[in-house]
Amino acid sequence: MTPLPWSRIDTVLLDMDGTLLDLHFDNHFWLEHLPRRYAELKGLDPEQARSDVLARYRAAEGTLAWYCIDHWGQELGLDVPELKREVDHLIRFLPGALDFLDALRAAGKRVVLATNAHPYSLALKAEKTGLGGHFDELLSSHDFGAPKEHPAFWSAFHERLGYDPARTLFADDSLKILRAARDYGHITHLVSVLHPDSSQGVRPSGEFLAVRHLDELLPVLPSSE
């Protein structure tokens, strides 16, 4: 792998779920735990309940509602925050994530979390992991009214942060979001994370610089003027 030009990178934007934190929590919660609890609480057949829930997910995919626990609470009649608490022991950093965050700090980079997670989910994960102490800012796409897949997010996000796209790195586990960062955010340095869920295999690489975990990008060097 060709080393990143760290001396020409000032700002590092990082996704949360599947990039820093193990996506196993989210996959287990949304695909297994919530459908099962939905069936139990509503007195439904488990397989039919799961099919119904997954169909509703598909209908909202690509929108901010897909990531919104308020939406799913209303849609399904569930206390989603309470259900998340039932399995929050699964929230954990991916291998190498903390080493990478420490290296960014030591090199003096500006480090910003850019997540599609709902603010409650972000707060829960910050509480469980202490990730807030590693960042200059923690930002949710809900604050900007559009998900990271959408051009409106990148326009508002850039206006808020004022970073130089040519001297910015963005890492995410979603190829669709990385393409949006390239096409709408015009970010130069893009990194795809290939092993976002510890319970699943490594994904095939796409058109971006790809790593299984972020510590493969070490060492991080300070920026030059």
C-alpha cells in the first residue's frame, strides 16, 4: 500500500460505525434484536415480524429516516433507545482504532467524527467507549438535515467546518458514502475500511485506498506548512 501523504493532510474526518466501532452491534441490533423484540412485544410470528421490519428498512434506505431512531420508534411503536440498551455490551472499538486516534492527536491533526448515526446513538456510543475525548468535534448528519450520501450534507458540512478538501482525509466503510465525499465533498484522500463487522468476513476492495483496519495507515506524520 502506498503511504498517505500525511504532511499534506491537516483534517481527518472519520465515520463511526464500521470504521472506528464494530458494526456487529448495529447489524445485530437492527437485523436480529429489534425484529425479535418487535415480534415479542406485538405478539407476532417472528419470521413475519422480521420480514415486515426489513421491508420497512428497505423502503427508507438512503434517507435520513433510515438512520433515525425517532422515526423507527414511531413507525414500529417501540422504545428504540431502551432496546439499544439491552445489547449495548456489544459496542466496542474495532482493532487498531484507538492506536490510530492516538496517532492523529500526537501528530496534531484536526479530527472530526462524521456519522449518520442519530444523536442518541452517538451519545450512547460515546458513553460506552469514551470516543469523544479523541475528537475536536462529534457531528451527526441529523444536524445537517441530510445523510452523508446526499450532496446537501457535504455542502452544509463544509460550510460548518471550513476544511480544505485537498488537505483532508475521510475514512468510511460505505463505498456509496465515499463516492459522495469524492463527488460532492471533493475530498482528495479517501479510505475504505474493509472489515467493519468483526462477525463477518473482509469485504472486497473498491476503487479507493482500502484497509482492513485504520492502524494500517500508521505512522501518521505531522502536517507541513
